[in-house]
Amino acid sequence: MDLIARVNGHFLESIATKQQSMDALSPGVALAAERMVASLMNEGKILACGNGGSAADAQHFAAEMVGRFEKERPGLAAISLATDTSALTAIGNDYDFDLIFSKQVRALGQQGDVLLAISTSGNSANVIEAIYAAHERGMTVIAFTGKDGGKIADILGAEDVHLNVPVSRTARIQEVHLLLIHAMCDAIDCMLLGGE
């Protein structure tokens, strides 16, 4: 087995996926960033959720907002719903795991806020429930999915933004999701702070 060739294959496949996604997703990323800035400028906040690697992406996004991305600026209101272990385990134990994010959205979300909902399959039941809760609260949803968009593709509203990475391999979808996060953070900073 040639491990170097195998590693090279990952690089090549990742490059091809990102190249394919660039034209399809760049307008949506710009729109998502605009929706987030509009919410933040109106005293709103961004709630983010996902499972596994997508939970890590939700945390990563919130950290870039609250701390900083590449430029110094005041912190921006963002919360990862995947980080409060007491809330997650209490809701999962007392109610149902499918409700771990939606209960938090109903408690914390307000009209005008944004939900960043991340699911590589587009079928994560707890992310879907969070989207329903966000819609009930009058929130805009920015959905990151992969493959064919799954069930999430069918429940998004006209004001929501769907950023679907149209490949089947989870690792490639996650790599593009991370790139989308960084591109959104940069666009948000550009709109708030100016830039070339």
C-alpha cells in the first residue's frame, strides 16, 4: 500500500470538492453573512448547533464571533448550543435527545436572531427540531448540509439560506463547512470593519 499516494488522494479530492463548491456556494455565503450582520446590528444573536464534527464547527464559529477572526474587534453575540453539557444531558435524559437543541432555541432565541444549523447528512433529527423551533421564534436559518441536503432541504423557508455541499463523503463535506465558516467570518468582519 502506497500511503503517500493515499494521502495525496485526500488532498486532490478535497481540492476538487472545494473548487466545485466555490461557484455553487459563494453567493449563498455572502447572503448568509449579510443576514447575520443584519441580525447583529439589530441587537440580535447567532445560535449554532450540530452533532459530532458539526458540533465542533458550531463551537468554532461561535468562538470566532465572540473572540475574533483575523481582525481585532468587539465580540459579536454568538452561542454554540452544543457546549452546555448540563443542559444537553438534562434535556436528553428528561425529554429526548432529539430536543437538545430545540429546547435551547426556544429558551434563548428571539425574533430576528439567526440559527446556524449544521448537519452533514441534512437528516439530523435534533438539528431539524432546532430549525422548527427557530421558525416558531421568527429566526432566520442558515443551514450547512451535504449530500442531497436531506430532510433539511425540504423544511427551509424563503428567508433561510441553504449551503449544501453536493458530495457524499462526510470528510469532504466537513472540510468545506469549515471553509464556509471562515469565509462567513471574513465577510462579517469586512462588512462591520471595512476591508479591501
